[in-house]
Amino acid sequence: MEYIATLLTQIAIYVVAVAALDLLLGYAGIASLGHAAFIGIGAYTAAIFATTLHLGFILSLVASIAVTSLIALAVGIPTLRLSGDYFVLATFGLGSVTSAVLQNWVDVTNGPFGIYGIPVLDVLGVRLISPGRFLIVAAAVMAIVLVVKQLLVRSPFGVVLRAVGADELVAAVSGKNVTLLRVTVFIIAGAGAAVAGVLQAYDLRFIDPTLFTIQLTVFVWAALYVGGCGSWLGNIVGPLLLFGMPEALRFVGLAGTTVAEIRDILYGALLIAVTIYRPQGIAGTYRVR
């Protein structure tokens, strides 16, 4: 049961990351390759505050959201004036720079050795040592993120966000401040990614730079594409399939390198099938732009 709880916790963490990307890519049409960078910044901020300043989970979470939002603001103001391939390359650069900083800023991040000794999650004086208890917190945070996201996209802000995602020029001619809106949603998505990073840090209790590379961004993109944009169910289905599928192979007696090889085959087959038969994603309402 502990294995199942750990597996479900990881799925919940990826759901949070996918929901944040959905707001950015699915609704606003902003194709960012820097998602893993914000997840990593959130995780490292929480780990540093928890291990050096001995802050609790809530304060570390707030600090991570604040730091990541400030970095998203600093990055978003210049880069979101770019469009198309130029912006994609800029966010790819963000991911590369973040990875280099995590690897080389040894005094703060401990470099390639990572940060270990992250304390056990403590909520209101209750130490959540068991995977089952941590799963409850992860599921609660996931639910809050999904609800907040749905409230945002159903609000007037969400209506304008869809308009910008559909056609920036028309939205600008209509009197909308497109740049401000893009920066705002970039910050919100970065904060959501940071939440996923904080949960990851407290779940693993050890983090290193290899956890937050471009491969993580590709995985989150793939999970969003498979699950589908514009749907809270799609945000769950994608991580459930892509993360749960290789783990399910272990129950049929497969292990070692065989699992990785078959996993890659299944990933490819699933992406091809979704592209052909369900381009909007399994539970999505419209296609990824």
C-alpha cells in the first residue's frame, strides 16, 4: 500500500505541474520550454528555506511561490515581448541557465550533489511520515490548484485569456493590454509550477539538478497533450497514463531495462494514437496550439 500511495503522490504532483502549463499553453497559447525551471526553482527554494532557516511547510511554500513569481516577472517582462520561435528559444535558454545555476552555485544549491535532509512534512504539528499521510496533503493541494485554475479560466480574466490565445492582434485592437496579460499568466503558471516543485522536494526529501532538466518539461508537455487542454479531467488523465503506465508494467513481471524500452514504445504509440484519433487530447476540449 505504501508503494501505491507513493505512486499516487507523484501523479498528484505532476497533475499540479500539468495544470499550471495548461493555463499557460492551453489557454494563453504561450509555448514555454521553461516549465521545469520554475518547478526546480520552487523545489530548491523550499529545500533551502527548510534546511537552513528551518521554516515549516507553509512558510516554505509561500516563500517558494514568492521567489518563483518574482523570477517569472523578471523573465517574463523582456521575453514575452517576443513571439513565435524567438520566445520558445528564450524559454529554452531559461531552462538551460537554471540548470547551470543549480549545477554550479555550490554554496547555495550544493551543486551536483543536491540538497538532502529535507525535513519530514509537518502540518499543524502532525508529522506526515507515512506515504499515505503525505498523499492526503498532495491530493488536497492538487484539488486546490485545480479549483483555482477553473475559477480563473471561468472568470472574465479567463475569457480575455482565451481571446489572447486565439488571436493577439484582435485582442489588442479590442483594447486589451496583451503584454500585461501574458506576463500575468506567465507569473501564475510559474507559481503553480513552484507548488509542484515544493511537493516534490518534501516527498523525495532530496533534490538534485538532474530532476529539473528539459526532459521534465517534455514529459509535462506530453502529459498535457495526451490528457488534453481546457479540462481539469485532462490534467489528471495525462499524468495518470504517462506516469502510471510504466509502473503498471512492474505488476506483470517486467523489470530493469526492459521496462524503460517498453515504456518508450508505449509512449510513442500513445502519442501517435492520440494525434490521429483524438488530437484535442483524451479529455480535452480543444487542440494544443
